[in-house]
Amino acid sequence: MTNEQPHENQDAQGRKTLIVLGVTFIIPIIITLIAVTVMM
């Protein structure tokens, strides 16, 4: 096993991007669910 810090950094950046994408995807769903619940 060799120390590949650039790769590690890239992995962390990728994880951050995944979290941002997940949040961006989940928030509208939560808002829609709340809106539907309120409408009912």
C-alpha cells in the first residue's frame, strides 16, 4: 500500500459532491411530502 494523497483528496471531494447531490435531491422530496401532508 502506497500513500496516494491526491487520490485520497479526490475521494473526499467526491464524497462531498455526493452529499451535496443527495441533499439537493432529498430536500425537494421532503418539501413535497410536507406539502402533500398539509393538503390532506
